[in-house]
Amino acid sequence: MTERVVSGYDLIGDVHGCALSLKILLSRLGYVQKNGIYQHPERQAIFIGDLVDRGPHIREALHLVHDMVSAGHAQIVMGNHEYNYLCYQTPAPSGFAQPYLRSHTPRHRRILEETLQQLANYPDDQRDFLNWFQEMPLYLELEHFRAVHACWHQEYIDRFTELNGGNRMTRGFLFRSAVEDSLEWTIMDRLLRGTHLRLPNNEVMISRDGFERHYFRTKFWVRDPYYLVDVVFQPDPLPPHLARLPLTREQRADLICYREDQKPLFIGHYWCQGEPEPLAANIACLDYSAVKYGKLVAYRMDQETRIQKDKFVWVDVAREVIFSD
């Protein structure tokens, strides 16, 4: 069989069970269903993770993307929500502190509630998708660009590759990653959740999703930031009395900088708002809160070395899907 030539890639942000929005977006990008599988004659889709949780059609989204990946019409990197589900459903080895790799607390249950409910009556799907999640790459590096769910941290990318022999984690790595503050735990935290700083003075924020936060997410591409507000990267702003605090030497040591001379990088995870645009000349976030009636966003990548604003494509979920009637 002749290998299919791919002329370009369409990178797609966090779906979170928005299967109808995904079908509209794929159609807009020129993908059509053949034998039940969405495909493009010349291009390939790349999903940036977080297919599951929160949305109304999680199982349908999983089947759609799984079939595309299996047929060679898409690739995917793991999101933190796939990782959470995998750990929540995986029994821990003997001697572990809890029965499962992720504890079954009310908070963890709340995050996974929609996925657990929508797959509850489909044990074969539960098994098959768990196996698929275990095999998902953590990152992709192609000739002209990179993709990871939250943060490209080169040191931890290298350590992950060394420990696993590639970009997919072994079963042993998965078990070790459930041990808080282990190297494996830190690697997964950085790649799937990004960099962050602790709020000063042991302060606590209540985020828009109702969770208490002791940390805030940070930009990983800013050179020489000075104030906390210079690096915050999340929908919830810092309290004003914290925003103008200067970064301490210790806080600066925890930050990294993805340089402008590095390959274009595509991420999700961060609940951006407004009209899609580059975060930096070589960084694009594709998560624009689709499941919160925002936008399901893609970027049409060819061989450019800088992110171009006119190459973002999206579905406005509130206008085109939820309220289209």
C-alpha cells in the first residue's frame, strides 16, 4: 500500500465532549466522512488532548477521534483530562497509599463526572479507551513544529524520552507518576498542566470553576518579566494587591522561557478568550473554552516559521451550535 502524502496539518484544541462542534469544524477544514471516518485527501488533523470531561457528547467525540487516529487521518497528544481518567480508573499496585492511582475524592470525581456517567453503560468502550489513553504520545515533534498539551519544557521532554524510550509512557512510568513530587509526577505536571507559581503569603484564590487555588498558571515564553502580572496566564486574574508584586529570585528560578528561535509550538489547556491569535511569534494556544460556549479552534499549519493570525479557523459554539436554532 502506498503511504499517504500529507501536505499540511490541522491542529485542533480541547474538544471536551463537544462532538457536534468538532464535526462542524472538521467540515469547515475540508474533512469529509468516508466509511464513517473523517478524512482529508491531503491533510492530517492533530488533536491537542482533552477530548473528555465536561461536555455533552464525550463518547461520540472519543469514537470520532479514535477512528481518525487509527486510520492514519489524525494524530493526538495526551491531555491532562485523559491522564486524570486513566489514573482514576487504574488500580494501584500493592503497597500503594490508595486503591487507585488517582484518589477517588469528591473533587476528582466532580472533574470526571460527565465522562464516568457517559461511559458507565459501555464497559467495552471503557476498556478500549483506557488502553488508548495509555498509548497516547505525550508530545509530538515534527519537522516544522511541535505539539504538547500545556508546556514544552525541554529538560522534562528529554527526561521523559530517556525514561520511556520515546514519546509514550510505559506502565511503570504511569505508576511512578502517581507518586507526588517524584520525577515522573513532575514531568507529567509540567507537560500536561504547565508551569505555575504558588500564591504569595499562603493566599488562596477561588477560580471561576469553584475550586480553591494555591497556585496560578504562568507564561513560559516571557523574557525578563518583572511583576507577577507579567507572567500570569489563566482566565482568573490575580488579586490586584498581588498582581504588582515583583517576582522574587526564587520565583524567577521556577520560570522557563520558550525562545523565539525555536520551532512553532501548539498547546491547549488554558481557556483563552476572544478572537484566536498567537500568544507569541511562535506559540499558539488552541483552547478557547469550547465547552463553556466559547470557540473550538484549529490552526492550519503548513511550513511557516511564525504563527499567522489568518490561519486560525474556529466554530463559535454559542452562536453556531448552541443557539443556532
